[in-house]
Amino acid sequence: MNIPKKWVGRGVALVTGGSAIATVVLVLVVIGIVVQGGWGHLTRDFLLGSPEQGMTKGGIFPAIFGTFLLVTLMSLAGVPVGTITAIYLNEYVGQQSKAGRAIRFAVNTLAGIPAIVFGLFGLGFFINFVGGGADKVLYGGALHWGQPNILWASLTMALLTLPVVIVSVEEAIKTVPRELREGSLALGATRLETIWKVVLPQSMTGILTGAILAISRGAGEVAPILFTGAAYFLPNLPDGLTDQFMELGYHIYIMSTQSVDVEATKPIQFATTLVLLILTFTLNFSAIFLRWHLRGRALR
Amino acid sequence: MNASTKILTRDLNLHYGDKHALRHVDLDIPKNHVTALIGPSGCGKSTFLRCLNRMNDLIESARITGRVEVDGTDIYAKDVDPVLLRRKVGMIFQKSNPFPKSIFENVAYGPRVHGIKDKNRLEEIVERSLRGAALWDEVKDDLSKSGLALSGGQQQRLCIARAIAVDPEVLLMDEPASALDPIATAKIEELIWQLKESYTIVIVTHSMHQASRVSDTTAFFYMGEMVEMGPTQKIFTSPSQKRTEDYITGRFG
Amino acid sequence: MKRRIRIGEFLIEKGIATVAFASLGAIVLIFLFVFREAMPIFAMAPESLSGGHESISATGAATVGVSASYGDPVGEAESYGDPVGEPETYGDPPADTSRSGSPAAIDPAAPTTPPTPSTTGEPAGSVLSQILSGNWQPVGDHPKFGILPLVAGSIKVALIAILIAAPVGVFAALFTSTFAPRWAKEAMKPIIEIMAGIPSVVIGFFALTILASLVQTVFGLDYRLNALVGGIAMSMAVIPLIYTLSEDSLSAVPKHFTEGSLALGAPLWETNLRVVLPAAIPGIFAGVLLGLGRAIGETMIVLMATGNAALLSPSLVEPVRTVSASIGAEMAEVVFGDPHYVMLFVLGSLLFCISFALNAVAEIFIRQRLMAKFGGAS
């Protein structure tokens, strides 16, 4: 079958262009449908109120609160560890070192592990081993730390988002020119002083970007918190590290698959999804803006 | 060793991996003089300079043998702290590298690092250093301006101010004016002439004119070896080595 | 005078190094703990997997902490249903003396020899054959832990997802990096990359509410939630991944390849297909592998869109249950230490291994491309 070349060429352009357009359209459609289904329900009461009548009425404030608490704790643990790791990889180990390669390998592997496996780790390590161990030592075996709660869920999430932070901070550290480091050392500063006074201040944008991206990921991933601390309905907001918590993504999941009257909760499902989407997108856009700003500075 | 020798090297060798970059360099640098290091590109003069304040320590593949003495102390001895050495022996780089901080913070960086916290002392040191670098009058009205907002020549003088703020005894300058226009260059050269009263200066330059204008002593490097050294006038008018003469007269390099 | 001291800094720098090794430690720990909770599977006797008996036979000296949790309060044992005298899957007389009635006799540490299977009647088969059977019914009187339906479910969904996402992602990348004019690229690329930021639970929600109905109407299917819907939804999560990696790969092809081909008179599309695309293949392939890994390991989308029925069938339009979904849905309800718990960790270990392997192979391809590029690609 001999098709004239011209048509093959047109066909190729069509297929590839079509794929790109289809993808773009898909994204817009998903966003559009969620917006359309949920926009009307986005009122102040919805955002600030608590669920009522079996989730068919009321608001989702506890879920919003829980999500914020989760990502805050997660960042407190993950951002410093990620930043320090990035510093170590760039300021202390050489190109060829075994230590550097081992750590990078570990980071890459972490990045590829499915989210649910992190959940299993949270259960097996944090809840059962650390929590259970703490219970044996502190409470003679009574169940206190050895169960799902916001602390373990946050730590699990911190581990999941660690690679994101490391990559972002590294990106920023690499833009600090060698001459600045040399200038500092030539004045009689130590390596640590140089890092603290010259490299880190210059890397702040990267650290911030990393934190934002990690938070965005942390707010969106549900699999790791399925059995490490999230709950569907709690009468009170979490006020201690041993409490469970409500969370936006988890709420959407349970509400849409297991609520008693799925049809009646539909508007709230859409609205909650919209809130989550707005949250994630705002975070991502901020990160993109920061990164663009960082690139601009590096070129100067 | 002469009482008026500040720095000396004996049989100094440096290898970058397999590359033998400095070969058996013996050099005496006199106190409170300006010593110029000249030679074609890649001859090792900058590498040599960096040995004097142990900046080559930063390069993984560099291996150094031989002796480098500052005021009679071997600086590569085990009990020598490179950090304190660099306070005594300062460096100005080819491309000016002010920190992205204010002028004040740039100059105060060194003293702060060495433990000076008192605001008044710092202000005093900053003013003294900026005067010493002939920059004070141009920036005194706004020390909070970013160091990066200055012109090329001013930035380099800022770097000089920064270096003298820690009160060194030696200043190593690696082609300090090569990135500057003639007027800024002239200002730097004039500054060097003034600074030699208080400091010992070693300057690497690829410009023979600059060397003859600015230095008292000149050493000619070629392919990692220090070929000849002597009073600047003698080197430029009647060098003893043929290689030196060839370079000076422009036959190569 | 120069001398060296600085203890504070020394300690801080050691601290930095220690923290940096945390990620290495984390990987080791994850590996250790996920696999450790799955280890009892090796010490288990077949009958404990098919229910009926208290799994006392986990005498595993190997399983230190876990075996202690077996033989928990007698009440627990009761819930296993089958009284001793009527073993389901094998005919051996109950040799486990520990079931003689008094709670004290249920001592997990006591070395009771596991009853040998298959001497009379129905052979129990080995643990392996239990696991590889086609029935996953972990809850009930006679729990069954055959993982085949789950594995099949994961494969079905992942395959459908890749079959859609790979071409679409690669073609879209080909378009924006080579064919598209600047303005089109600047408009489309960010939007496609935004897709990567959509949380999987949102995609799952979209699939559950809108996509499933759409697919059912268009194809006239019996089941609303099935492998097909799951696969299509999954592709939405995988496309941005494949797109980004392919785009990077294609953009990294040196411009002079393209220029050389055009200079010889080849049209742009042919240049792109014959010169640029092949040069980018290693990176693209790596992207597809990583996308596959994602499709296999992703949980929320399949939890919401596939119907969650552990059926083993070749049909693509019936509900399925994937490995990841099983872990996600069932883990919250299991008793710490019992066979169901162990099996879920076995599944988790399986996921870990698969994604690790795919990641490792993808790394090789990315590195290969870098080496070829710097080693003088021609």
C-alpha cells in the first residue's frame, strides 16, 4: 500500500497534534466538571463549618484543618531533613564518592516506591514498632502510641515527600556560583560558615519551592494515610499528636464510595474535590513561579 | 632565609591527577614588596598563587609536595589551620565576587567570621577598609546598597576592602584587573602601589606592562617551572634566561 | 600562630552527614519492615492459609516478634470457624496438640510439628499453591488467600493504562517538542504538566462519577465499575509522567541532528520520526517503564473506579481488584499478625519489588543515554 509521502506527513502531524490536544482537553474537562459540580457549594459556611446529618449537609472544616495539620507536621520533619541531605550531597561529598552515590540511589528508590507501600511502612514501623515499643516502655503495653494517629501519618508522608524536597533544594544550591564559596573561604571562613552564611541564604528559594511541592503532594496523596491515621468522622478536631484526623482526600474517597446516601452527598463530594484541587493547584503554581524566579536569578 | 622574606617555597610540586602542574618551584617573596608572576596561559602561575593560601585544598585531585613557608612556618604542616592561614594571607580573584549582600555586610563578613560582634568596631573596620581600598568616598552615602549594584571596578575594590578588613599580612591577587576597563585598571594599580606599604603583595598578571608598572620583583613561569626571578627592571631589560627573553620580546605567549 | 580546634563545627558536620544518610536508612528500614511483616508466610503451614486452624504452626523461630501475636486470646481463635476435627483442606488428624481445649495449651512458642499435609483425601498443597490459587476471600469462615485475581487485576488495569498513556504521552511530547510552533508549545506544555498535579483521588472521583457512566453508555456494558474504566482513569495519571520524561528526552536531542537531516532535504515530520525519535528512545522507554510502575502501584484510582471484586477472568469489562487496592481497603480491618495481615504485607513486598525493578531498569536506560550522549553519539 503506497501512500504518498505528503499524506503520511500530514497524518503524523495530525496524530501527534491530536494527542497533545486531546490531553489538554482532558485536563480542562476534568477541571471544568469539578468546578461546575462544586462551585455553587463553596460558601463560607461550607469551608468553616462541620459536617452534619451524615455528611449530606454542613461543612468540611475539620477535613481542611486536618489536612493543614498533616502537611505542617510533615514539613517540620521533612524539609529540614531534605535540606540537610541536599547540603551534604552538594557541599560535602565529591562527585565520585561512594557515599554520595549510595544516598542518591536511596533517594531515587524512595521516589519510585508506590504510596501504599509507604502506608504499610507507616503501619509496620511507626505504629507497631516505634509506637508499640514506646507503649511497652512507657505504658507497660497499654495502647497509647501504638495506633494510627496524626504523628505517624505525618512522618510517613514526610518520608514519601523527601525526594521532592531534596531535588528542589539541590537545584537551588547548584545555582550558587563557585566563586562565592571561594571568596568566603579565602577570607578565613570555615566550610560550615560558608554554607550557613553564603550558600543557604542563596538557596532559600529552592528550599521554599521544595517545601511547597512537598506540601502539594502531601495534601493530595491518600494511600499512605488510609490506615495510619485518617478517619471519616471525628467529633472533635485533633488537639494532640495521638489523635486521628479528618483529611480532604480521604474524605472524598470515603464519601464517594462508602457514604450511606451517595446521591445526597454528591454536591459535597464535588465541592470537597474542588477545594482539594484549588489547594493543590495554588501550591503548584506558587512553586512554579518561585522556580521561574530562581532560574531568572541564576542567569544573571 | 632572609629576614625580609615573607613567603618562601622550596621544591614545590603540584599534581592534578596525572598532570604535573608545578615543578620544583623555589621562590622567595620579599616582605612589603609587590611581586609579579608572569608567564603564558597555563604556565601554572595561578596554581602557584593558590598554593600560598591553601586554596588548592579544595580541589580533590590536587597533590602537593615540597615546602611552603610563611614567616618561617610550613603552612602544609599537620597542625596548621588553613582557616587562620587565610586570615593572614588574603586573596583577590580574577572575576570580582562580592556576596549578594550590602556593601557593609560584604566588608564586615570577614571580621564577623573571626569573632568581632561589636557594632561600633565593625563600623570602624568597614570604614577603614573602604578607605584603604579607595572606595569610601564613592559609597559612603549608602552602605546598605547591594554590593552587586556597583560597577566592575568598584566591585573589585570592594573585594579588596573585604580582604583587608580581616587585617591580613599578605594579599594574593589573581589577575585583579583583567576584567576591567583601562581607567578602572589604573585605579587598581594605583591602589596596589599604596597598599604595599602595609602588605606584602603577590600579583599574577598576563600583562607585562602591568607587571612593569606595578611590581618591584618579577618571577617568570613557564610550563610549571619558575624560570627566572629578579628585580622587575632587570627582568624586563636584561633577563638572564633565553626563555624569559623570548617571552618578554613576544616570541610566544 | 596556627592551630586547629573547632569541636562544635566537627559535631555539626557529623550531624549533617548522619541526617543525610537518613534516606539510605529509610530505604533499608522500609525494605526491612515491609518484608519482615511478610516473613511469617514462610513459616506458615498451608492450613493456616485456608482457615480452620489456629495458626499455631507458625513456630517460626525465625519470626521473632510476630509469632508472639499468634494465639492471642482464645476468643480470637474461635473466629476462625472450623473446629479442629473437621479440617477443610486436608485430611490429617489434628496433630496440633495445642488445641486440646485449655487456653494455656495455646502456646505459640511451643514447638508443635506442623501436620504433614496430603496423606488422606484432599491434599492441602503447599503454601505456594494456596497463594497462587484463584480465590481471594480473606474474610469469612474459610478465608482464601489466592493472589492471582489481584495480580490479574493489577495487570489488566496497568496494561490498559499503558496502552493508552504510552502512545498519547509520547505523541503529545513529540508534537510539543518538535512539530509545534513556539506559541503552541508554551500554551500546551504547562497544561499537560498541570495534569501531573491532579491528586489521584480526584482522578478516581472523576472516574467514579463521570467516566464510569460515560463508558458504560458508550460501550453498553453490564458493569459500571470495571477494569476498563480503571485503566482509562489510570492512564490519566500516567500520561503526564510519560509526557514529561519523553519531552525532556526529545528536547535533549542535539539540534544539529535535526538540522543535518533537514539540510539533506528531508521533511520535518520524517526528520522527527527517523532521527529525533530514535535518539530519544532510551529516555522515552525509561518514561514508559516508570509509567508502568506507577500504574501498577497506584491505589486510589483503582479503589474508586474498578468495582473492587476479586474475580479472575480474562474479561476487561468486569470488575477487578488490584493488589494495591486490596492492601488499601483491607489493611485497616485486619488483626495484627494474623494470616490476612501477613498476606497483605506479602502483597506490599511484591509491589515494592516490582517498582524497584522497574525503577532500576529505567535508571539504566537513562544513564545509558547520558553515556551515549557524552561518549560521542553519532
